[in-house]
Amino acid sequence: MSPNRQPASRPSSRWRALRARSGSPVLAAAAIASVLALTATACGPSDDNAGSEPSASSSQNASDVTLPDNLNDKLKELGIDLDKWKNGAWNKWDKDDWLREAGDFINPIIKDLWKPDRMKEAQEPDTPVDDNDISGDQGVTDPDPQPVKAKEVASPYSTSVPEAGKVFFDSPQGSMVCSATVVQDPAHPGKSNLVWTAGHCVHAGKGGGWYKNLMFVPSYNDAGKSAAELENATKEQLAPKGVWWADWAQTSSQWIDNGAAIGGKGAPYDFAVLHVKPETAGGKSLEETVGGALPVNFNAPAMKSISEITATGYPAAPPFDGQKMNQCTDKPGRLSLDAKQPTMYRIGCTMTAGSSGGGWVATGSDGKPALVSNTSIGPSNATWLAGPHLGPEAKAVYNAVSKKFANQ
């Protein structure tokens, strides 16, 4: 979840955050601090995003995709040789170099890097929570919701929830995963290549940089097979709708400046938008390939006015294994980590780490489903999840990515 994680090869069996005490609607900061950890065991590093002036970065390419005009120059400026990068140089995580490169999102496609075993084994170790991570009084927080047991989504996932999938990426601690959602692109109606996820799934937050080899797999394990049944799975079985590499990632400046893997820092701004393209060049957009994309509601009503929210993701910590898509549906409550920051949505849900970045969907005023949030944080006992309220900062990130690729 953060640059302080344990090696990915030795993930902890559970989130090691302590459950917060919730006697009063207004929770003390110290109490909440001991509860929160980014929900990432299949979710990538943590980061905090927000800001009316979102931060972003540059593009990627593949052997069968033409490089943007300035990418080779940008790589050279950073001392990166594209051929060496594809042959393994990307796996050098020298702190100084990583931070030097952090100003630009550099994500060249490395065809077949994400083989079936690598995708199945990607995960994120737990990070202990420090009771001193949050200080100060909290704003309005409702009592802890009752746990809602996560339910497996009916397979094939491409029919049940075609917009959902998994994000894979590499961090200094190893291969990681998150959940994500295909969203509409106002610049390309019906042909979107935009994906919504958590900020901590693309950038390490304060003191870190952009993650590498970032890609999206819609309808991962579409048939809903068990880990045992997937032992000899092919890439086509795990990724029936293809592998889509991010050629741009953008998150809030708040997450980049302040985001942290523990204690909930940056969580109210923990969102990100990716622009993706297929690993193997093709004529169809992501939206056309999966058969749909969700609109994003940046003016969602007050939490008390929403009857229910459905969160979707691929939980990976026990009792889950990260291979199957799950959902929770509950009426949202309020969670405030800092009275000066936006209040977050919170629902009862037993999904564990790995569900980070997964979309939260509610019925809009038009009677149609819309994305209103994404999974960001949760407690060690996996009884609830919290996600950011998508306001002007999130809209600025979304519009910036759409505008950047409007003429492509």
C-alpha cells in the first residue's frame, strides 16, 4: 500500500489496522487513526488525490503502437533507454531516480510482461497503522454501519458488470493489483478509453512517484473460476477482453502532496483516471470492447438522500483470494477524517484488501446507474469500506484526461 510495505512475496494474512471505537457520531481523530488502511492487497500502493489543479503525466507506447512525438525525448531527458527499459531496466527502484522520474508518467507497453502467473500472484502486503497518523478533531461521522456480507458476482462478469475489472502495476515492493471501472468519456461518446480507480493505485503519494507497468484487465477471470481452476489458466482466460495499458494517469494534487498508505491521509481525494489503449493494436475502444461505460456523477446528492450504493471489487485478503469479483450493497453513511476536508461515503461491507479503486454505483436522478465514488480505505476486521465524495477536484481530473485525448 505504501513504499513502507513488506516485500510482495510475503504478504500478511490480514490488514493489521485496529478497529476504531465508535460510541459517538463524532469520532476523535486518534480513534479513527487506528482503524484505517488503504484497501489494497490486490490494490496498489496508496495515494491521496485531489485538487482543483490536478497533477498528471505523460504517455506510453508499444512495439506495435507509434510513440508520441515527445516520448523518446522525454525518456532521454530522464536517462531512460526504451529498449533497455523493456528488457528489465524498469525494475530499478533507486529512490532518487524514482522521484526524479515522478514528475512524468512514463509507461511504455511491454508486450506480454503481464503473464497469467504474474497477474494471479500480484498483491499488496499489509501496512501497520500508527495511532498518531491523524490528529485534530473530526467532522460529522455516523456510527459504524453493520457489516454487509460481500457476494460473488454472477458469471460471466462481462454480462453482469461489464464495466468492472482489475488494475495491475509494479511498485518497489513488487507486483500489485487494484480494482477499477470503465467510465464514459464526454469527448468520445460511446467510444471511451477512460478507467476510474483509486489514486493510491497509480501514485505512491507523499514522498513517492508514479507506479510502473500500469494496465487494466476488464472482466478479469470472466468465468468466475476458483484459484485452483485457474492454476493453468491462459492469458485469454484471465483477460478475455484484452489487456489495456495506461498511456496516461492523472490523480489529484492533494493525493500526490499528502497521500499516505496508513491513517487515512489523503483518502478524501483518493481517486484517479486512466486513459488506456490495447496491448495489441485494434480498432475498437475499451467501451466498445466491454459493451458499456458508466457516467460519473460529480453532483451526487447528500448521503442521507441516497437509498443504496453498490461497491464492486476483487477482494484478495482472506477469506478471499483476489480471483473473483464481489459486491456489497448498503445505504451510505458519513465518515469525516478531517473537518477541513470533504466527508467520505461509508458502507457496511466485508470485502478486504484488493477491492481498492473499485467503483461505487448509485441510481441517478434519471433512474440510471452512475459512478459516485471508489473504494479507498477500510478497517482490519473488514466490516466497512469508505470512499471519497466526487466533487470539483475529481471533476477537474476527469475533464483534464478527457480533454487531453479529445482529438485522438
